[in-house]
Amino acid sequence: MLNGFRESTSRYLGGNIFGFLRRPLKVGRTQFVQDKHGLAITVDEVPANSEESRLGKPSASMKSTSGWLSAISLLLNALLFLLLGLALLLVWHFNTRRNGFSLVTENHYSWTYGPTAILVFVVAIWRQLDYHFKAAAPWIALHHGDADGNDTLLLDLTSPMQPVSFWLALRRRHFGVLLTIVGFVLLKIITLASTGLLVEDLTDFPDRSVTLNRNTKFNGSFWNITQPFGSQDASIAYAAYGVLARGVLVQDQGTTADLAYERIDLPEELRNRSRLVETQMNAFIPSFNCQQATVSINPGPYGTNNEQTGDTIAIVSPQCQLMGGAQPVFVIDASFQLCPKTQYRGNMVRVNCSTTPEDGTNWQLLTLAKVAYDQVLNGSTTESALAADDSNVDILSWQVGIEQVTSLLCRPSYTMGKVNVSYDFSENPPIITAGTPIPTNASLPGFEDGDLASRFTSSLVAGANMFGDLTAQSDLEEDFPNTMFKIMAASISDQGRYEALMGGATMQSAAERTFQQFAIQFADKYLLEKDASEIDGIAISIANRLKVAALPFWVMTAGFACMTVLALGAFILRPRIGLPPEYQTICGIAMILNQSPAFNSLIGRLRGLREKEVARKLSSYAFSAIPDKESHGASRIVVEASLRGDIRPSSEQTSNDDPSEEGKAVWWHPFLARKPVVVLVLSLLLSMIGVLELLQHRSDTNQGILTLPGVDDTTKAVYTRLLPALVILIVATSVNAIDFNIMVLAPFSALRSGEVSAKRSLASSLVNQLPPVGILKAAKNRHYAAFCSSTAAIVGSVLTILVSGLYTPEAFPGVVTQLGLATSDMFNTQWNNSATDDGTAALIVSLIESLNTSYPSFTYDELALPSLAKPNIPGATAGLLLQTTYPALRASLNCTAQDASSFNVSVQYNSRIDTTSVTVDASMPLPPNCRRGGPSGNLSTIDVTYRAGFQTNSSYFGKVLDLHVGPYDAIQGDAFGESDPGAQPDNPPGCPSLAFVYGYADLDRPEQNAITVLMCYQEMQTVETVATFDLASMSISTTAPPFSQRPFPNENTVQLLQSGPGGETAFSYRIQQHMDQSLSVFNQTQFASANLAEAPVDNFFQAVLFGKKPLPISTLVGEENKAVMLKGINAFYRRYMAQAISSKMRVPVDPNDPAANQSYPGAVYNVSQVVRLVQHNRAKLALQISLGIMTVLTAVACYLTKQDRLVPHNPCTVFGVAALLANSRMCSPGTFDALKQEGESVKYRMGWWDENQGVGYPSVRDEASGVRKRYGIDVVRDIG
């Protein structure tokens, strides 16, 4: 007997079906019996008076059903859903109790995919249960008896879409099927909800105690080690000026406007897990303790010999005396020097105000006098004149008057205290807030008030030249240079004029703030030592926690509860009848026909009709499935068909007029198997790949795909999980529908393709298997199309998992408003006094390069930006950003390296002073438009002789030099340098103005000498720049996401500005004196960097080598390093010039100049207002690959499957399969014994068969002769 049948059948009606078939069938005689049920076509003649003897008692096996429909299976399903619901409730309980769950990994794919992946398997299990309920529905109706053929033989609940199946089941009252369909849809909803079940949320935790690591602590003795008594540090004065006058930030933590405090370590781990940390720190609280004083200034302290003859100042009140030393000078000797009409002159001197020795000397007298001069010159009535050289001026008369004096008496002191410091990590960098300090009236051992006063004074002395060299010319300035008063004036006025200090209260406030800043900078640098001790703090922790979203949770919880009820309902409504064995296979239907000859005959007469005609004819019959027994006791099922009412068989009903010939055949064409539908599904898959790519491009370029209408968890879940999952579910369902048809047709396609065994055809069913089992079975039986389609369907089920990690909500700055912006100033590139006044640019750049301070307003790195007026935004809140694109100004060098033949190098040793020096004599050619070299201005070269001295026999060196063309005074002027800036005019436009000489010199090994000489032109560029400002302060924002980048210049928009009327582009700024006197690089000790010190590597090159963008000192030598050094020189020059441009070239916009009054488009953003839907590339790529695999596999599966003209009727119905088997030899009496004996050698085929040859069937391979009457399935060759 056929092994395939043995493998595919199960125990039924008390024994194996093959044991029943092993004996000849007792066919009996078919007879028509008229009774109240109409004409009954029965199989065996049985006693009419014994219903029980005809049907037999149902055995236990008759009550058995498919394993999926068994009580145990259904109860296990109910238990599964109950456990899933309870597990979900348990997760919700701990989620609420613990405020979410800690993230094991930051990879969001792991926890977004997990719940969905589990449910994919659950859906697969329920899908099988749903299928078996649907497949059993016709047999349940037959078992009830007297069933209409349309409700049984033609009933198909498995292949239609679920809504259609639901309607069909509802009409026919298949309530078990209704439950499984509802459960299937509900599971899909649960799966959709599961994609948004777990969400990542930034969660605050209650205050908790934490242990913090303090990395600095105060030590009163530490200063005498790090700054020995008598040493001076100008960086204190520089830093104080930067903070007070230019608003730069010197330290990110440790100082405020009025105190210094210890620092704690802020590791990244602490920042990530805490929103706010607060601790109490030791604080250094300085105070200047100023009070008003009355002084008297002597306006005529000079005698006829120009020497001082009397005191310049006397303290009237309080009772204090000047300390020993020179008297402070307030007036100029008007008989000897030309004086300004008015001069403000300030002095600070130490005084003794107490009889107590320990604190009496720790007082400072600050006096600012407004002095008026009236001079009459010989031959002139000019009241005032200024000249660099007044030696030949004859002053006939003069008057000096003290118009106003403001004086303060201040006592430097400090106290230690405690201060609460909080670190808010919600911003980057963190917002640090120091509370009100609590003084303890204690001091640091080893550091007294007098020490603080002396350090304050020494810092002022060190910074005496930070505003420029004190020369005879500076004595005549309207504001006489004094470091203390310069800083005080700059702290209260943008112009930095002394006049603003003449009010007593104003001067007192400025003096106290200035001293405090000096003291704070000193304490921060010299009184804090490294420490690693632990201190207690309080932290409001913040962490990304994994939380259960409310909407998906309740959907899933309610869904699992409903599924539990549905599974229990399915258990109650499960089939309790004995179903035919393997009724889902061709083999199972063949056995039914074999056992029901009359039913076989009826199907054979109807098989060639169209579906509507078949339905009409079958409606005349009532069908029943009757459990029966053979004479020897074997159980079986017989299908009976009886005519309804008084209908008698007619020739139409009983004739063998079979219209199923090839020319008249009708074919089953399922909607989802039609080529247009297949093409549509494949196009949908391909379009999804393209749409994902387009959305990725939009997400990357537009900071997300779209703006979410809300930021609540429900909105985020809908947009990020549920809607994408719904779209993907539709796509996957389309592929599943095609896969179902291909799996259904797989056995028929194998039979149509050639001669196959029962194992690959009659006994093969894929739709009633779990997907992995179905794939393995398809591969084993060489159903390659089904293998491809099933694989595509499994990949489709993974899509829902992948899409759960495709989108996340991310916060982006939202546009509050669009507006036009106007600049409040512009740049005038004329810098007439560039040799003597750079507006403290060198001072500010010293802080930027040495201490990495912030940039002053409207400057950043190499750029100077025009000032923007703060726009008036109604309802503006904190955290708004303003972004615009507008032109910035940038200086740049255009340098040419001189050929080695154009300069000579000599290294010499001077034994008298024990010094080695290198001398470079260079002759630099001038361009044709600037042949003005030499004092007379008629040479074609500039001759430079530069000498650098050093204490060792070899050294690196570097120097920036101003270059001068003639004509100039041959005695006072020079071709290079700035020995007397006032004696030499600026170069004309278009001429070179800077030279750089640098390299390495070795006295003992001349072959090691390496020198580079550069001659440079200074140019000015405009460049369009994207800049972002904090709206509240109008300061440049560099940290607010997503604008965490510096102002960005568009290099494609660079334009050179003209320096002269002839189109020249070279400017003649003179920066050398500022580099020599005001620039200091404090973060290195290799070379002296005091503003009056001479070092072989000058301050400019120190900034290049050790500044904000340092270079190795070895870069000064080597041909391979020339480009790197030139880039470094140009970069620092640009950074310095950005500050010089900002300080010296800003002019107000002329309201009458249309060109200057331009409007620039801007946008105001709220950094925390807009949440955008962002698509992730990794998940997108995984989806695209999966969709591509599905497209290819589905296309291959459709290509390999013959879906057109394959079967005449729906193979998902009993009639559709039976029509292919009716009247075949397989269903003839006695055939099965012979088939079993042949085993696997018996082959089957589906095609056209000749029924006119009787029992002696010819080979069906020869289809050229004979009449083809029947299309169906049969054994290939004769048996017998």
C-alpha cells in the first residue's frame, strides 16, 4: 500500500485507515429510498429497522479531533493568555513601584523589539487554531446533518480575508470560527500595541545623599610655594579685566563675582545619572571695605628747576598718613611740558590709618583727580597743544586747577565661609549656581589680610603695561594710564573713561568689584591645591528609565483578558465529533470519496460545471456525514446526499453529461493570485523601500520627518510605534495572503508539473503547519515556490519587530518666529592709530589663548560679527535661540617665504655678557606698486636686520616685525620694528606690512641652523556666517543642541575688501608693539612672557606654539613644517585681529545709508519646544533589506507556481478537491490494496484523463489520441 498514505493518516474510528482498506470494500448496491427526508443516496444496504446496527455505537476514536482543536490545546491557549496578562500586570506593578526599570543597554532596539518578537510566535500559534476551526467548519455542519451544499461542500472560510470569513461564519452560525477570527484580529491589535509598550523616559528621582570627590581645597600656605614672595603674575590683572570689562568666563566652576570656592570632580557618569547635585563648599570671600575720604591736592608741586618741591597730596579725613616712598603724581609741570586741556589722573597708594601695628598699614588710598591746564605759548594764544617733541616750545604762562577730586580709603581683607553650590546638568555645560555665602570670620593659616594686599599690589605692578607702554606721550593722554583705574572704568562703562568714576558711590562700587575680582583670581590660582577627599552632597538623580506606556499597556491587558475568554469560548465550542483523518489533504478527501461511492458519483457529475451552476444543483441536496461500520466492525465516515422535498432524480440531475472537456473547462482564479494583484503587492514592497529612503533623507536633512502634535506618551506611541506598525502589518498581510494561496496550491502544482509520489502531493499539506515546520516540509518535498513564499511570510512577520525601533521622538529647537534682523553697527577698516591702541585686543586674546576663556560678545575664534539689536519677541521665554546668516569680518595674511639667497644668518657668542645671539639680515623685494623702500622711499627692497639673544649655545627663536616703507625720518624711523611708533607713518595701501622671522640657531653646529623669513600682506575678508545667539543675552551660543557647533563661515562666500582707491587689498596695520607689550601667554614657562620681557621666541610665536591651537615647537624648523607653521601663524593672527576689529573698527550704522541698513533673515527657536519624529538609519536599512528579500522571494514564488488554469474549483473547499478525485481509479473499489503493495513507486499526476477506455487505462503520457473527458488527479499507470 502507498507509504505516503501511511505517513499522512492518523488513527481513526478505532484503527488505521489502511487496515480498513486492506480488505475489499463491501460496496453493496446503491438504492434510492424515499422517506420523509427525500431521496437518500446510501452506500451499503443495511437493515431498515436497526439504526443503531447501521451506524454502530460511536467509539472513543470517533470523538477525537485534530490536535489543535483538542481540549488540552485550547486550555493551554487560555492559560497562555492568562499568564501573559498576569505577567503584564506584574510588569506594570514594578514599573509603578520602581519608577520604571533601569536600562541594561542604551540600544533601544533591544527593548522595542522584545515584546513584539514574543507576540509574533503567539500569533502564529493562534493562526493555526484559527485555520483548523475554519477547516473543520464544513465537517461540523455535515455532522449535524441535513446541511446545504453551499454551507458545507462549497464553504471556504480559510482563504478569504478575515472580514469576509467573519461574515460567512456569522451567517452560518459557526461561532467557534467567529471567536478565532476575533481573536486573530485582537492579537494583531495587541501586537501593534506591543511595539509601543516599553518607552525610554528621562526620570527624576527623589533627593538622595551622595558622596562627591573634591578635587581642590584651600591652603593658606600654598601661595608662598606656587608664587614666592616678590614674584609677580600679570595674569591676575588680565583675568580680572577680562571678567569685569569684557564679560569673558575664565573658569567653568570655582568662582563667582564675589567669591572663590573649592571644586568638585564632575565625571561623565555623575552628569549622566543626575539632574541636580548640591553640596556645601568652603568659600574665600574677599572685601575691599571702602569708605569716602577727603584729600587735598597741591596743584603746584614743581619749582623753577622742574623738580618737585612739595607734597602732591594730603589726607584731610580720616586721619591717615602716606607711607614712605615717592609722592603720587597728579599734575604735569605745566611750565615745562605741553599739557592737555583736561586730564583725569588716578593713583593708588598705601597709607597708615591706625595706631595698631598689625593692621594699620593694610590700607589703600585711591584718588582720582580732574585736572585743568591753561597754557599760553610764545607767539600763540592757543590754550592747549600736544606734540611728541616739545623741547623747543616756549611757554609764556600757565595755570593748573584741580576741578574735582574723588577719593576712597579701602582696606583689603577676606574671610572664609561656606557656600551651597548646585550643579544643574540639564544643560551642557552644566549651570552652576552658588548661593549666598555664610561667613565664618575665619582665615586661612599662613595667609593674612596683609598678604592679600601685597599680592593685589604686585599683580597691579605686573600688569602695569597691559594697556600699553608708559611713555612720554602716554603722560599726556586725557585718561592717564593706570591699571587699577583702567579696569575700574572699563567695568562700568563700555568706553572705559575715567570720567564715569568721578561719582563717589560709583567709584566705590567699581573699586570693590575690581579688588574682589583680583582677589578671587589670585585665590583660585594660588590658594587651591589638589585634593581627593570625599564630601557629602545631595543629588536629584535623573536617568533614562524603561517605562511601560499607559495606552499600550491597557490595550494589551484588555486584549489578553479578552483572548483568555475567547480561548475558553473556543474550548467550549470545540468540535466534539470525530473529524475525518487528514481532512485538509487531498489524501483525506480521497478516502472520503472511496468510502462514499454515491457521493463520489454525484461529485463526478457536477465537477465540470461553473461555480454558480454547481451551487444551484447542490442546493437541491441535503448532506450529512454519518459515522458507519463495515460488516467486520471497522469504523468509517459516509457522506450521504438526499434530495430535498419531493424532488425526483431527473435526467438533468443524473446524466453523465460531463462538460469538463478541455475546451469547455472553467478554472479557479483567486483574487490574490491574479497577476495584477501580485504586481500590485510587489510594487507595494518596492515602493516601501523607496519611501523609507526618502523619509530617511528628510529625517537627516530636516531634523526629523515631522513635528509631533504633542509630547505625551500616547502621542509618541501612536506616531513612533502604532502607525508605522499598522502600515507594515498591511504590507506583511498582503504577502501572507499570496503565501497562503501558494501553499494551498503547492500539492496541486506538484501534481500538474509531472509524476510525483503521494508524499509530495496527496499527503502534503503546508497550511496546517506552524511556519518553521511548513518551511522545512516545503523544502523536504521540493515545493520550492511554497518554500520561497513561506520564507517571505516569516520575514514579513519580522517587519513588525523591526519597525518598532524605526522611529523615536527627539527634541529639536522649534521655530517660534521668523523675522528680519538689522545690525546696530558696521566695520570701518581704517585703523589709524593701530601702532599705539588696539582697544585691549592683545589683552583679551591673552586670556583666550592662555586661560581658554570665552570670547567677548559678537566675536568667535577668527570672526568678528556685527552687533545685532535684541529683537522684541512678545511672550518670549527663557531658552530661546536666535539664528541668522550674515557677513562677518575676518583678517588674513598673504605671506611669501623668502628665498634663502635673500638673507644671511650669523650666530655669535658675546663673552662679556655670556650670551649667544643670532642675526638675520634680509633684503625683501617690494612689489611694483610699492617700490618705496628706505628712508627716501625709492628702493625696491626692505632691508631688515633682526637679532635674537639667548642664554644657551642653541635655541629656537621667532619674531613678528612691522615693516615700513619710506619716506620716513632716517634717524628716528626704521624699515622694521616699532622703536618710536609716533615718528613713523603707516604704509600706503597695497604694501607688505609684516615680517616673520623664525627658526633654530646653533652656535656649535652651524649645519643645524634653519631659518624662515616671511613677508606678509594683511588682508580683510567678508564671509557669510551662520551664527546662533542666546536671545536673552545675545551672546553666541555654541552648546545648545542641535546647534552645538561654533559659528560656521561659508568659505565659498569670501570676498576681499579694498584698502585703497586703486583696488589695493593689502592693509597696513601695525601690531608688533601690542604683541611685545600687551600680549602674554601664561600657560607656558619655557619662555618669558612678561609684557616687557625679551625672549628668543616672542609673545606672538608663544601664542602660536602654546595658545588655543598649539603646535609642537619643532614645527619652527623643517621644510615639511613650513605650511603647518604658516597656517598656525595665520590662525593666531586671525584670532587676534578678530578682537582688534571688534574693539577698534566698529562704528554705528548710518541710518541714511541704504547699503548699511540691510535686513538679514533670522529665526527664533525654542530648544525644548518641538519634538520631531526621527527615523533611524540602522532600522531603516534592516527594513529595506527585509522588504527586498520579501520582494525577491515573493516574485520567485509566483514565478514557480502555476496559479492560472491549475484547478477548476476552489481547492479550499471540500467540493474543489473532491471534483479533482471523483470517478478516478484512486477512488475505485479494490484500488488501495494494489497501491499499498506498490508503495513509493506509485506516481500521481493531475491533468486530462481519457475515460472512454474503460478499465484498461492507456499511458497518460500519450495524450495525442483519445477523448479527454476528465481533468483531475489519478494514478499514472494501470494497477492490476
